[in-house]
Amino acid sequence: MDEEYDVIVLGTGLKECILSGLLSVDGLKVLHMDRNDYYGGDSTSLNLNQLWKKFRGEDKPPAHLGSSKDYNVDMVPKFMMANGTLVRTLIHTNVTKYLSFKAVDGSFVFSKGKIHKVPATDMEALKSPLMGLFEKRRARNFFIYVQNYDEADPKTHQGLDLTTLTTKELIAKYGLVDDTVDFIGHALALHRDDRHLNEPALDTVKRMKGFARLSAVYGGTYMLSKPECKVEFDMEGKACGVTSEGETAKCKKVVCDPSYLTNKVRKIGKVARAIAIMSHPIPNTNESHSVQIILPQKQLGRNSDMYVFCCSYTHNVAPKGKFIAFVSAEAESDNIQSELKPGIDLLGPVDELFFDMYDRYEPVNEPYLDNCFISTSYDATTHFETTVTDVLNMYTMITGKTIDLSVDLSAASAAEEEY
């Protein structure tokens, strides 16, 4: 390995793969390595035998669950937002021509002990039991304000400065009740807790304008099964290469997940997760084969939201007739089963249930001093927006540039249909 690379990327999790693609598209020379003999890192997908071995320590799952190879259980399952950052990033790297997408059947929110569909159209909003008649009128006025709001056009601001006005103050002007505020903040704006209520309203308004859903690389040289992958540092403490099996690949910068540089990260929490194999869709979701359900913190008496994600055999992740559901939350106790019970209770009867808890880490190093760019661990959310925000921030730190993601999604879609 005599040649020098601009960047060595360690780990093939989603974040590392997107960064590898973005940097390669930029023309950088990238070497991508992983100590595992499989792609995906923490966000890998397991067949049934692998799932069984990971959680039960045995190789042989029961025959009634079907063939092992028919299962493809994602360890960090998330949906893409239709006009969200990940879709725009994939279009930027030109990989959309190799991908096909499937729309989610519905997004739901847990309110007053019941599951309700998140309205996706004006008509659905008018029919939704989430709000009473007068509340719907007030909410409609608020939604009209949000849709018309243009940061660059003061005429649409109606005299309100959303960089100083808090979300709570903005919503109060429309007289909306707490349950509606809950629904707007968590199911539409996808905030993970209630901190946004006391922060400037601009972020929430921008998130609401982007509300839409789609269900759900490019570059470099790949090497799997590279044991150790030890990062080498020069006399100044800057990363200068990666050693594996006695050989060192030289580089100018190292990109990796937290597991490769444990002395440069700190623990910031835990994610509790349950994985269920079922023979039916989640009850009260209109027989949907793919859904996300957001359980806002206030509805559960928690400090952060809980998330339910479901997909099925129609997405080629399980044998015919089988459904895979996930319940996840930022852990607030050490008892996973009781903590995740509100989400598990929504699933109905399950064939098999697996529990998992993993630590979350964030970097504490200074990349400009050591040339190490470390991603943050995946959170409990059921969508990719926080994931890609981290990736784009890392890209800017690595290259000093920001990516222009203002792509015309409809044109990109049309081009894909022609392909």
C-alpha cells in the first residue's frame, strides 16, 4: 500500500458510505475499509440466522418463521423524507438511477391512548379525529401561514420575526390546544422532544414546510475484513495513515464511526430497541404494510419521543405474510421491556420479540488539529434527517465546502423514469 489517499474511511455504516460517495464525487482519492466481513457497520441488515445468533446465541430459529435468507432485518431502520436531505444527497451523487423507492402507506401519531393517521392532504386534515371542528379552523389558518411563509419575502411574515419569536409564542397566536401543538411539533416537524417550543420558530416552520414522506454508492476502493484498522498519527498528532495486517495505507484525513477511535469520543446516551417478527400489520393502521408511528413524549410521560417503524414482505425484508416492526427510544432507564411497553403494546400479537440497547457516542476531538472526522452514533428516530445533517456537517468540516442540494426533485424523478 505505497500510494497515498486523500481520505481513508473506516466503517461501512450509512454515514460513512454517504461521505465516501460525496468525497469521491468531488474527485478525492478515497480508500474505504471495514474490520467486519460485511457491509453496514451498526446499520447492517441481518438474515434470520444472524439475527438469532446476535440476540439468542443460537443458530437455529424455528422453522415456522420461514427461510433465513428471506429475512433482511435492518439494525437501524429509518424512512427517507420524500423531499428530505437524504434524497437530495443521493440525487447529488447520481446513485438514484440504481435505486428504486416505495412510498410508505402512512405516518401515524399516538394521541390520548389511540393511533391516528397524520393527515397528508387538506381533505384528510378536515376528516381527522385528531382535532375538533373549531380547532381544525385555527390549525388551518396556522398551516396556511406556514405554507405561505417565505424567509426571503417579508410580506409573508405578517410582522413576525421567527428568528426571535419562539415556537410556543407563534402557536399561541393561533390559539391551538396542547394536543395539536404536540402533533405539529412531533409528527409534522419531527422534533424529538419539547425543547423546540422555547426556541426560535423558524426551524419548526421550515421543518413543517418540508413535511412529506417516502419509504424507503459511489466512489473509492473498498476493502472488507481488514482486522484492527489502527489509525496512525504523525509527530504533530495528525492522522497520517491506517495500518491493517502489517501494511499501512497513507492518507491526509481519516473518516470513521466512533468504534474506530474510542479515545476521541464520549458517551451521550443509550438507545433502547425492540425488534418484532409478526404475521399481521400493526392494528389500527389501515392494514398498512409500511408505517411509522410517533409517540410524543408528553403522551407517555417521558422526556423524549418513542418511535415505531414497520415494514413487511412487500419490501423484501421477510417471507410472505411476515411483518418486521421496531420500537425505539432514547433509553431513560435500564429496564428496556417496561420502557418500550407503550410502543410494543401497539403491535398486537408477535411471533418473536428481541430486545437490544446500545450506547450513543459523539466526537470530542478537534478535527482541525488531528485530521480525524468522527460521526455521531445513530439516534432512535425513524427517519434519516438527523443522520444526514451529521453527514453534511462532516463533509463541510472535511472539505471546507457546503453542498448545494437545491435540486429539482420533480425533474430528477422524471429523469429517473426515462432511465
